[in-house]
Amino acid sequence: MRQVKLLLLGTLLLLLLVPALQAKFRVLPEPALAGNYSLSPHPNFSTGNLLANSYQPELERYLEDRLGLRTWAIQVRNQLAYSLFQVSHYSYAMIGRQGMIFQPEPVNTYLGVDTISREEVAFRVRRLRQVQQDLAARGIPLLFVMAPNKARHLPELLPDYLPRPRPGGSNYERFMAEMQRQQVALLNCTPLFLAWKDTARYPLFPWGGTHWSAYGAQLAADTLLGRVEALVHAPVPRLRPIGPPRITTDSLIGFDDDLSKPMNLLSPPEGAASVYPRLRPAPARPGEKRPNLLLVGDSFAWGLMFFSPFLQHAFAPASRFWYYNKTVFLPDSYQHEEPGVKREQLDLRQQLESRQVVVLLLTEHNLTAREFGFTEQVFNLYHPLTALDNARIDSLAKKKAEHANWEEMAKDPEHFTQRLHEQAAAEYDRQR
């Protein structure tokens, strides 16, 4: 009995000492955690911080982040949760049937959680159509590209506990129907991906990612470039497959593991193999040209540049990618931002009118984002408010102030007045 007690005591001491010794000497190499992790800095000691009780918790976080074997412990916990209970400790990952990993936000959009009113959808599409006409009058075609949603593409693999979507109740259905009604120049990849789903040789979405796979991006790029050729009335350089693709489970590139990697599992999920087509430049065709492209979009655009150089091969070197209409990138990869250039510093008119084609590319959970402000900016460029417009907005704001909540206004008069003016401007904007 005494030996058992000593063994238990020795085991307990070992469990306490090993992490401390590992933290001190780092005998065993530990893997780095993926995702948005950062180590807490060592706190500055001072009497004021000590008395304010801010030094102690900061020191605790500093030591906790550097505890020996911590990353392995996290990975073991995460692996057990995933393998036994189909649960992810990464808040941006949702585990579906057969272990398929989804991003919650696109799933909610597919279910219709963030649906916009039909009136608002009609207004936004009308504004987009006007911008297309404004650019077309200057010889610049604008194409709206709807990237596919993984949840809409693979609804049969969503978790069982989710409700069924209401037919016609999503932003995707409302926007696509309205764009067709108003004859917006549109490339909708969603039905294309559904049509390819049963016949494609390889998955169009990766197991552990939320964006299209390299194979799906290849099909999308071929279709997009075909539409661009029709818009600019000339062929553009293409890439073609050479030999069988590379299939791998441990050398993923791009965004193929942008959900599974931050889950920090001991081993990748089953079925996580990715397929990367081997591509080479296709023979040049008579009359080929590389148009000057302005691409405005979300992270789906990287799949057209990062897996293979579709965009940088087909378009002129002066082409640019405006990521979320905020950051300017060369058509190369997300590691090559145009040095020292910010979107707001650029002359919008010069940027637009120096292009030969403009592409707006986004997926459906970003339909609420108003094309990241791009459509409004272009509309305001070509349809600026006149003095009469501003006078009418001021008059409308005054009428709103007459029926305002005075208690709320008294709390912050300046901010309240500004908000009323913004509401009046938005209301007037929908009337002109």
C-alpha cells in the first residue's frame, strides 16, 4: 500500500515538474498553434501595476502561454472533441456530417439568417445596374461574379441539428432573381458548381476549407476568362492541364485548410486530401491580348491567383486587386501588396477609366456588405450630389428632428444630429 502511495505521489510530482522543465529547457520541440494566436508579452513590474492588480493577471497569462507541453495538450483536447463528439473548439469551424468542416457565417447566410428586405435588394441591384451602365458608357464592362457557397453546394453534409432553409428566403436567391430581372451582367458560379458536382473528377470544395478548391478554382477561372473574352472581344492567354494533378494530404496550399488548420488537431481530418492541377500556358491564339483588369472582391479571388496564376497570366501587369475595396494588391498573391499604396489614396476616376474590364467577385455571405462600398463610390463619382440635393437632404433631416426622441438627443446632440442627417441622406438616395 505504501508503495502505491509513493508511486501516485511520484506520478503527481512528475506531472507537475515535466511541464515546468519543458518550459524552462525546451527539451522537446513543440508545434506552433495555427490561427490567430499571439503570446502574451512579459508585463512591466511597477508598484502601481501591483497595487492596481493588473500585473498579477498579466504575469499569469504570460506564464500560461509558455507552459511546457501546452500546445500538445491543446491538440489532444481538440482531437478528442473532434473525433469523439464532432465538436470544434475553433469558433469559425462547424463540423457537419462525415466530418466535413463548414464556416458558420456562410451556413447562416444559406439558412436565411441575415436576409435583407426585397425592397432594399431591388434598390441595391438598381444602383449596381446604374454603375454598370455608367462604366459601359465609357467603354469599360463591369461583370458581377457570384462565387459559390460551400454550405449551399453541400447541404447534405451540414449538421443534422440545423433547420431547413426557407425557399426563396436567402439573400442569394433574392439578389440573383433581382439581378436577372434588371439584366445585370452576371456570372453566377453557384448553379455551375451544382451542375459540375456529380461529374467533376475531384471535389470542388476542400474538406477543411471554406473556399473553392484548386480544382474548383480552375473550372471557375476557365468560365470567368471566357466571359471576359466576350466582354473585351478578344481572346486572353489561358492555362491548360499538363498530366495528372498532384494529390496530397500533408502539403496543402492556399486556403484548403483555412478551417481545419486553426482547429489545431493532432492529425488532419479523414478525407482531407487536396487536388492541385498541374498547369502550363496554353498555345497563344491569334489576336490575344492581356486586358487591364480591376478586380474588387473578397477572399475567393485569391483562389484565382494563388493555386495557379490564372489572373496574372491572363491580364496586364498594371491590373490590380482591391481586397474588400480597402487594400491594393498586385495580381500575384496575398503576400505582395502594392508598396505604400492605400485604396483611399487613389484617384477613383483615373483608376476606373484606365481599365479595360472591372470584375466584382464575392460570395453570398458578403451580399450584405454593399460590394464593400465600391458601388456607392462609383455611383457618387458619376452622380454627385448637387446643391439642390443637399438642400433637400437638410430639409428632410430637419423634419426628422421634429419627431425625434429628445431624451436620446440630449445625451449626445452632435452624434444624434449626424445620425439623423445620415438617415435623411440614405432616404433621399433611394428616391433619386
